[in-house]
Amino acid sequence: SAATTDQGMQHLEGGWPKDVDVNDVEHRLRYRRKVEKDEEYTKVVMSLAETAIHALKQNNALDIYEDYFGTGHSIGAVNTRTGTSGGGGLVSADGPVGGAISRESSAPSRSRPLRVLNTYRNPSMTPDEISENVTPVSSLAWFPDNRRRLCISYANLSYQYPGPPADAWIMDLDVPTPVMRLSGYASLATVKYNPKDPNGIAAGDVNGLIQYFDVRKGSVPVDSTHFARSHRDPVFSLAFLA
């Protein structure tokens, strides 16, 4: 049998040379200035930053909602792949869309496999609702300036769907948390950024109305078409005139 023992340690202050008085604030500041002037200081910090960024990207790619060992419903996703010229967005739907968005890096050659950077889920839905495909993704719109943001709309296009209107969300591609909610009069079937004013977003809903959002003025529409002069069917696509 192996002998075991319990041992504790109290860590109060560490990493300081013996000639530095850790209780003297001025003494510690002088030593820090001395270290920061060293040529190796910047190299070490950059090396540590690369390690931290690598770990953060791994955390963003982890799907904490996936059922790894169960036999539940499979969750479809819309994969957005950056184009080889300029980082644009090509959207491809792989199977039934279950309210989840994944952004993958481009792979110009077969030797570089694609990897998922982030997984975006509808913040208004529970994991069970997402797996049952209650309100699928209906449209995607890239932010026109730097393509670092993505507007995602959700809509159930079933005839006389009894559920409440689904909100659209603006997502940041660097973090998996939503930036802003867009609440229309009905579920939005399509969304489109104004190419001349990135603060403006036009949307077509399932009732045939065209709504216009200004992100500077809140999450509700600032203008909308009238029912009597709108479409009779859901608006699936729209475009701004040049």
C-alpha cells in the first residue's frame, strides 16, 4: 500500500527577487520599470499573449450545448465561410436549420481543414426548442463595413404558426454573445443592412410588411409599411436601390 499525506500552502507574494521589498510600493514600481525596459520583456509578453489567444479561441469553439453521448435530435447549422477574396461571406445550409449559426474559417487548400470558431444560438430559445427546430434561422446579413458582425433573423414559416414573434439578433463574430436584439411586429423572414448607412437595417416579416430599424434608436422599428399597401405573403428577399 502507498503512503499518502495532506499538505497545504499559503501563497501571499511570489515572483519577486530577494533584494525587492514586497511591502514597499515604490520599491516594486522601480523594479517593474526596470523589467519593462528590458528588450526581452516585449518578446515574452507577445509569446504569452499568443498562448492566451489560442486558449480563448478553443473555448469559443466549444459547443457546451451539444449532446455528445446521447441519441437526441441532431441540430442543423448554417455555416458561414469567409471567401478567399477579401473575407466575404458565403452561406451554405447543411441540413435542417435548428437556430444555430457557426462561422468557419476559409480553406484555400485541402491541407487546411475547416474549423468552427463560434457557435451562435438563438438567445430567446431553450436548447430543447432549438433541437426541435421550433424557430429556424430565416436570414443572415453581414455588417457592410468590416464584416465583423452578423444580423440573424428567425422565423417559423408554418401556416398560422401560433407562437410569439421571434426576435432577430446582431452577433459579434469575435464573441458568442449577442450585441443587440431587433423586435419586429412579426417574425422577420429576411434582413438586409443599408449599404450606405450601416446603422440601418431593413427587414421583411412573415405578414408581408417591410420594417426599418435604426440601431442608434433602439431595438424596435423606426418605420414600417402599412398593411393595406404591403405584400400578402412573407417577404423572403429585399434589396436597396443604388
